Amino acid sequence: MAWDFSTDPEFQEKLDWMRTLVREEIWPLETIASELEFDGLRRAMAPLQEQVRDQGLWAAHLDPELGGQGFGQVKLGLMHEILGTSPIAPFAFGNAAPDSGNSEILALAGTPEQKDRYLYPLLAGDLRSAFSMTEPETAGSDPTLLRTRAVRDGDDYLITGHKWFSSNGSIADFLIVMAVTDPDAHRYQRASMFVVDADTPGVEIVRDVATMEHPADTFAKYGNHAEIRYHDVRVPKEALLGAEGAGFLIAQQRLYPGRIHHCMRWIGVSQRAFDMLCEYALMRESHGSKLADKQTIQNWIADSAAQMEAARLMTLKAAWIMDTEGVRAARKEISLIKFFGAEVLHDVVDRALQIHGSLGYSTDMPLEAMYRYARAARFYDGPDEVHRESVAKVILRGYEPPADGIPREHIPTRREAARERFAHLLEAVTSND
């Protein structure tokens, strides 16, 4: 297979513009984001969002008729590599999670009425959303185990269940809820998706779950993860997204490209940590020389550079396959980059933090926040172990055990076969002797 994920000069100019905007305008905002609160951050981002729109880069993951650019995964991946350097940069480009993924779901499965009511206001920034799938009682890596039910009641559905880690759930105007509509159906056809207004009676926002990444116990803040209970929440049949039983299929359409974007954002974070590692190595002295002169530090720099390059090329390859052959063809590559990219992110950030010592451990540098962020990467959108298992299964389909039970590379067996095949050569050698 010949690969080609080169960047055309015109788009490279866009990427260069993005990099300048993110570094010069958005990185400075990071340090005061908590002081601004979400409304203040929105005001600060508004003029930047206008610049992004003028550049034709707003909501680039969506088709042009929806106000996006229809970029393929390679271009989107290169964009997310830059946006990943800042936790607030995606907000300026109209592709911040979970709104970006929810907009894709609405674009894919929404009716014209649902798009008018939810999608277009979401893209305009007038509404906020959450994706409510993960449950505390079931394995989040296996959405076929969901217990939340949506039972048909006349022209309505009654939704009952318990969710958590619904990102932005406490500030959302609407939620996309995944619930079981037919428990007896095939495991991949049991669940459906519904659009639920957050103020619908029976929707209980229990709390925002404090995490390793955001350990402070807060509520209704941008980026928080809500625990939600649904108590006989009545929604009309028009709230159904797509066909009944299509929830798992729709979720996969959302998750696969999202994993490519995750991995490219991780490379952006890794590069920023790597820059800090190299800078500090050149400025800090210990035991008579710069840290940059120590073999261990040189090994860290070389290993980090190699890992990041490998992860970047692997991710772009996955994006290219998805662009050229579709989601299904890229499943193995996407699972590969998901666990490999998470490891690279952790390793590079860990080395950068280690070289800074107590400074890196303190909140005077962004490394401690990056480290906490990196730890979550190993289970968000499926834990490493599940992706490894998935990759192994796909690879093993290309093999089969030998019918005679003897390994194909068994040397005595191969030698005997070679002696029979090349008997004339062996005879000639013997004759010459």
C-alpha cells in the first residue's frame, strides 16, 4: 500500500496561522481561565472565534452545508495536533468536546426538526450539550452492558437509569442519552439514543464528580463530569435519534474519528512537554555540567522524539486510511494509536516533569496538570487493554495454525523438505567432493 498524507501548501498556511493564534492568544488565557469562569472565557474567545470563522476553520469536522468545512481526518488530525497544546483551544475553533461529537451525531442521525432545534444553535454557540452514556454500575468499555432503559409508553418514551461522567452535564442545555430500548435484541442492537432537554422533569443532576485531573469539588463548571439520574423522564418519540436500536452503531461513528483527534491532541501536549524538557536541560546545572550533557537526559530526549514521531505517523496513517477506505478499514490502526499514543503522552510528560523536579511537581509549571491529564488517556474512549485485545483479534484473523500441527518455521522439517527439493544440488556437491 502506498501512503500519502502530505499537506498541501495552502492548508499548511492555515496550520501556521492556527499555531500562531493558539500560542500568542490562547496560551496566555490559560493562566487566568479559572478566574474568568466560563462566561468570561466565552467573551474572551468571541473575537478569536470570529477570526477562526474568517479563516474558514470553524467546526471544520462538519460538512459545508452544516457550517463546517468537510475536512477529512488527515486535515482534522493536523489541526488537533495544534489545538491539543491547550485545553481551551478547541473552544475557539468550534470543535470542543463533547459538543463536537454531539454535533456529528445530530448531523448523522438527526431529523430536520432536531437539527433546527439543537444542531444549528449548538454550532452557533447558543446551546451547550452533554453525552450521557457511561454508567457507574457497568463497565464503561462495553456499552452493550448498559442498564438505563427507555420504555415505550404510547407516543412517548420513559427513560430511567443512572449515568456518570457525562461531561458538561451540569451546564448542558440538552443531553444525548443512550438507553436500552429492546433488552432481548442482539447485543449491538439493544440501545438507542435520545435528545433530552436538561430541564425535563425527572432529570436529576446529582453532582459533578471530582477527578484526578480536576480534583476540586466544584459544580456547574465547564469541563466537569456530571453524575445524573433519570427518573421516568418522559420524552416524545420525536426525541429518538436515528432508528430504534441504532445507538451502538451511531456511537461507533462518533468514537472512531474522535479517537484520531484524541491521539493528535496528545501529540500536541507531548510536544509542548518536550519543549519544556529540552529548554530546562539547557538551563539547569547539576554536578558540574548542564543536564543536557548527562547521558540519561540525552536518552530521554532521543526516546521522546522517536516515540512522538512514531505516534504521529501512526495516527496520520490511521486518518489517511479512514479518509480513503472508510471507518471500518481503519479500526485496527485506530485501536493501535489509542493505546500507543496514550503511552507516549504519559512517557514524555513524565520525563519532562522528572527533569524539572520539584518545579515540575508544583503548579508553577503546567506539567503536573498535563501528567494528570495523561493518566486519564489510558482509559478514556476505551481502556488500553480493550484496544490491545481488539488489535490482537484483528491481527490473528490473518493467521491459521498448520494443519499438521508442526510450526511452519520448524527447522528439521524444513531441512528435510529442502533436501528433497534440492537433491540435485546436494548430489552435485557430493560428486565434486
